[in-house]
Amino acid sequence: MLTFIAPSLSLADEVVNLYSARKEQLIKPLLDRFSEQTGIKVNLVTGKADALLQRLQSEGRNTPADMLITTDAGRLHRAKAAGVTQAVESKVLRDVVPESFRDPDSHWYGLSLRARPILYVKGKVDPSRLSTYEALIDPDWDNRICIRSSGNIYNQSLVASMIAANGAEATETWAKAFVKQFARPPKGGDRDQIKAAAAGLCDIAIANTYYLAGMLTSKDQAQRDAAAKMAVFWPNQQGRGAHVNVSGAALTKAAKNRKNAVKLLEFLVNRDSQAWYAEANGEYPVRTDVEPNELLKEWGDFKMDRLNLAQLGLLNPDALRMMDRAGWK
Ligand SMILES: [Fe+2]
């Protein structure tokens, strides 16, 4: 039998301090697994993305946080721009996280993919009439679209991706026409758009697919029934591909447990972790060699927009101002 002298003591002192904008149940099981495998304890602080970022900024060099996990590349970019993150050069991360889903300066890495396609009410929309986000301004869709407000970063990122693809002028013209297609003034979250469509208020909803997945597997019969009325249409398949975003992580500039934090980051992109994300939250793996879960597979393969997601952050202020000018509430 092997005996160790001191290491078990120092191992117990190994920690990573994590600020996470993900709901606890969507990250904690993975962190527990990490701790079991490595002996590194993870101290988790969960909060709203903007509040955590503010906290990091005010704590500055004294922050206890080694790592920040947040959703949306726009927010990861904000953290980087605020100067609270640092670069991580890791062959593991570089090899498995596709280039479009990580920061060009290696400050943040995508951990899971979230797709934002067009959802439509089965039987009310002929999917052969659908094609692109751009074409949603066609008279066909007049007064038939539900989408949440411009205050939400998911829509800001979608518009930013259109600015990157089509230019600012064309996107502004589009946005002005797009808001006229809304069946009602934007309100509620993505799930509310799906519910509104199912209830007959509109025929098209723009929402991230994990919300649809969450509703389909909900304990609440009403949510399951609403979601069952919807189908997924992958737009822009002849062109750049459907809009995707990431949840992702960055090391803080002040990270005191840097080595452990890098280990955790690498753990979160290993095959098991990536498969877990898909199962637990209906997101797509960021790795190309891990299959999405069964439900996601039913919606079919699709081409993703391979725009480097750092662009979503860089173009975010432009997108926001443009949506405002277009009268997108
Ligand atoms: Fe979300």
C-alpha cells in the first residue's frame, strides 16, 4: 500500500473561486465532478451577469474570484473590455474550442453553444416560405412575429451578427422594417414568445432552442403543450448559417489560483462535460466531436454562422443604438 506524507493536506487546500452567471443547477453538478476527480474545491458564487461583472470591477485586484462564467459572447467581451480578465494559452483549449467560439486574444473560451433560430407554429406557417432572418421583413410575416425586447443581449448579439454580415446601413434598414412585423410590443423572455405563438398571438417566435427544449421536457403540462405546437426552422442555411452564441468562461486578471482555474477551464471542455451540457440544458457542445443529445438531434443538423463571436461584443454598442433608432422597444 502506498502512503503519502504531506500532500493530502495541501491538496485539501486546493481551491478555485468561481463567479458564475449560470443558474446553479446548470453548473454545480459539473463542478462537483471536477472536485471529485482533482481534489480541487470549487467555491461558487452565483449571480446576475451584470452584477458579477460590476463586482469584479469594484473588487479589482482584491477579488477572490479566479474565474468568471457567463452567457453570451457580448458579456464575455464586456468583461475583457473592462480589464478584469487575462489571457490563457492552453493547447487543450485551443485544440477543442473552434476558433470562432473563443476570444482571438485568448481571454475567454466558449463552453456551450446556444442557437437562436426561427421557431414557427406547425400548420400555420409553411416552412418553405421561410429562408433567412433578413427575409422576415417580407409581407408574408407582417404582424406575425414575436420577439423579446432590444434590452436583451441575445437580440443585440443577433443584430450585431447581421451588422457583421450585411453592414450597418443594410441592417438598420432591415431593423426598421422588422419592428413593423411584430405582432405585439416586445415583452417577456424567450419562453414567453413561444407561449404567445402557441396561444395564437403570433406565428413566429425568435428564441434560443434550449428554452424550447426546456419547455418540451418541463413538468408543467401547459409548457409542454405550448412547445409541442412549435417547430424549428434553421435560417440562412444557403449563406452564413444560423446565429449562435456561447456561454463561456474567462480567468480573472487577479486570479490567485490560476493553475487550478486553468484546470477547471480545461475540464469544462472535456468530452464528458460537453455531453453533460447538452443533456442538462439543451445546449450544443462547443466541440465538434461530441454529439448533441437526442432531442437536439431531432431538430436536425444545421449550418452555424462561423463569425468570430468577439465581433458580437465589438459591434454591440452599434447594434444597441440601431435597435433604439428603429423603435425596437
Ligand atoms: Fe437564456
